[in-house]
Amino acid sequence: MSKKNKYYVVWEGRQKGIFDTWSAAEAQVKGYAGAKYMAFESLEAARAAFAGNPHEHIGRKPKADSRPGAADAATPKADSRLGAAGAATPRADSPRRILSNSPIWDSYSVDAACSGNPGVLEYRCVHTRSREIVFARGPYDAGTNNVGEFLALVEILALCVKKHDPRPIYTDSKIALAWLRDKKANPKNPERLNPLLLERLARAEAWLASHSYPNQVLKWDTEAWGENPADYGRK
RNA sequence: ACAU
DNA sequence: GGATGT
Ligand SMILES: [Mg+2]
Ligand SMILES: [Mg+2]
């Protein structure tokens, strides 16, 4: 009997994704409190599940296959603390993660670094895949991390508009994303900021108020992907 | 809590 | 350990 290969969705674990062997999946969830994972009979089902909410699958009855005589149950599993009892499905090929969320490599990434916060600020933009530096600013006295993250974001947006470059832009800063959404920076102590930076914030806000842009601005998933390519590597 |  | 922010 050819044991059908299963597909293991890991929503919550060391590495998230879809794995095609239990051993690969187990490595992500064994001893990992709060792990959420489940086996599926088809890659299609696994893809759909991974894209969705674990709660809609874990502990629910497996979806019946429409075709008669097709494979039946998926095996629901939840919570590694109960002790994973997954039976192995050995394969000839090597265990691998066959699907995971991954960055759009043809994109830009921005980051800021502050020596002290507030402190001496630098920020820059690179191409995500090549790490080629698009621009680098600073050092500036009396800056903050968030000011740098935001200025970098708006500068690459303006450059993209000028160049008609619609590629996505990554930032790891929730704050910069919020300020961008609001088209408004919100430094808590503007009076302590370098006046040059204050002026740049004003210009950035003015630019946002008067322009639109085609680029998606996306959150860099540092936990999954490691440090953003624009990172300064000083932490 | 989350992200820097 | 400290700070910037939602
Ligand atoms: Mg950053
Ligand atoms: Mg960084």
C-alpha cells in the first residue's frame, strides 16, 4: 500500500510553513509550547489551511473528499505539550519545507540605526536581494530610531515615484508604518530633535500629503526572515 | 503586549 | 540595563 504522503502545516512553531515529512514538521513543534500544526492529505488542503486560521482546522473533523474512494481522514493534532505522537512517514527524499511565506526579493528595504536613543542617527535604503545601497543618510545628532525609520521610508517612496518604480518596500518598523498610514510623524519630544530632522519630518509629511505612490509598503518579518537587509548589524 |  | 513608539 503506497502510504500517501501527508503535508504538515505548521502555523506556530520554530519555523512556520508546510513540510512534507513528519520528521521535518516535528523539529519545528516538538517541545515548543503553543505549537499549532496539523497533517493534511493534499497539498491543496494544506495550502488553504496554512493561509487561514489554525482554529478553523485544529480539532475539527477532517474535510471529506468529494471523490468516492479517496483518502479519508487528516489527522488533527494540537499542542505539543500533550506529547507529539506523530507516526513517521519515511520518504526517500530529504525532509524539506515546501512552502513558507518569504520576502519579495525584488524590492527595497529600509532601516535606521541610532547610537543612543535619542542619539546619533543614520538611516538607509538597500535593494532587498542585492543589498546594493540606494541611499544612506547621516549621521545626525539628536535623532530617534522612529524618526529615522520614517524618513527612510518616505525618501524611498519619493524616489520611487520620481523613477516610476513600483517595487514593494519593506520596513521592520511598526511605528514607521503607522506614521505613514497617518501621513503624520508623532515624535514625543520634538523639541529635543535635531532641527534638521524636524524639518525633514515636515517635508516628508508635506510630500505624503501631496503625492500618491504605487508601491506596497510591507512589514519585514524579522522573526521569520532574520534581520532586514538594510540593517546596520550593530545590535 | 507588540515592533524597533 | 536604557530609550522610542502604537
Ligand atoms: Mg529597524
Ligand atoms: Mg536594524
